[in-house]
Amino acid sequence: MDTINQIKLELTQSRYEDLQTFSQILNKDINTILDEALDFYFVNEQKKLLEKNLADDNAMTNLDYDEFWDGVDI
């Protein structure tokens, strides 16, 4: 994996201990756990944004079915 940029990441002591514990239990290195957690986070946040955008799009009309089709001859 290529590292493009480095960031300073500060964790609480309990979060660090959890990472160490889960690293041992799951037999995964901490970077893998963090990468998987970020993937999960980004997927969920993207879903929330898409749902919000859909809700915002649906809010563009406040007409109910009868009001929308009133006067339309089919």
C-alpha cells in the first residue's frame, strides 16, 4: 500500500488499548483495523448523504397525489 501523506493521529488511551486488544484477538495489525473501520465509516456516511439528498429531492414538492394530478386528462 502506498502512503501518500502522513497525518498525526491522536487516540485516547482506552482507544489505543482497544486497538491493541482487537489486534491480538483478530490477528490483524492495527493499520488494517483502522483501514477497515474507516471504510465502514465512509460507506455508512455516504449512505446517509444519499438518503438525505433523496429526502431533500422528495421535499421539493409538497403536493399530494391528487393536487399534483388535478386537471390532467389522461
